[in-house]
Amino acid sequence: MRKTRLYRLYLKLVKAEGSPESIARGVAIGLTVGLILPVGAQTLPVLALAFLLKANKVLSWTFTCVSNPASVFILYPFQCWVGSYLVFKPLSRDVFASRFSALVNASSISETFHELGELGADILIPFFAGGVFFAVICAPLGYVVSLQLVRAYLRRKERLRQVRQQTAAERRRADGRE
């Protein structure tokens, strides 16, 4: 049976090392950093925060991938558009198209960072405002959902362990060993 990516992510989440709270903190930190900082500037801050806040480092880094080279073409313009309303300077579609075309067509990481620098404050301020807005929504949700998933998995695992012990004890009794 072929496992989906979402199911593999679920397994990585529930089987991660650490307490359920540490795992959930890792998810929240990863989402926060992944939504606020641009791709390429996330690894060091997310690992530092995970270390300082005693969170699962692997999951912290994994959840920064909410923004990745494939999703930034949708996420970043939307984030800037929402952020432009948050800073009371709505951007028109024409401004977006002209300012983001060079960024979208960048062919290397260095060119991408160069084009990000060329965007200027009228785009970068809404970018960060939108990032903070989405992080404030997604990080607590990610924390709560992942905490509940891990706790439910651990409860299920404990119930199965108890059933196995009970079944083994019943077999021993039936065999006359106890």
C-alpha cells in the first residue's frame, strides 16, 4: 500500500523524539520561521529557537518547509498582498506583476536574494507584515493540532500495549503456566 506524503509527515510527527509539548513547540517554531523569513534565511534562526525553547529540532526545520521554492510563487505574493492591507498601503495588481516578475524569473539563489533586495521597503514591509499575520494564525493552530495528534497516538499505543499484555496473560493462564 502506497503511503501518502501527508501520512508520512503524520508518522514523522507522532514518532518524533521528545515530549508531546516539545514536538508541538517544534511545529509552531517551524511554521513561525517558515512564514516570516524568506527561504534561505530560515535554517539558523529555526535551529537556534528550537534549541533555546527546547523544541524538536528536526520538526522545527521540517515545518519551515511550508515556504519552499515550489510554494513561494503563490505564498509570497499572497503574503505581500495581505500585508499591504495590514500596513494600510494596498498594492495594485500591476505593481505586483511588475515588481515580482524579476523575482519569479531569477535563476539562482544569489539572484533571488538580489531581486529580493531590489523590491524595496514598499514590498518588504508588507511581506513581513503578512508573514507575521499568517504566523500568528498558523503557529498556535499547528501547536494545538500537533499536540493533539501526538497525544492521541500515544494513548492508542498505550491501549494496544495493554491489550497485548492482557492477551499474553490470558494465553499463559489457558496453557496452565500461571
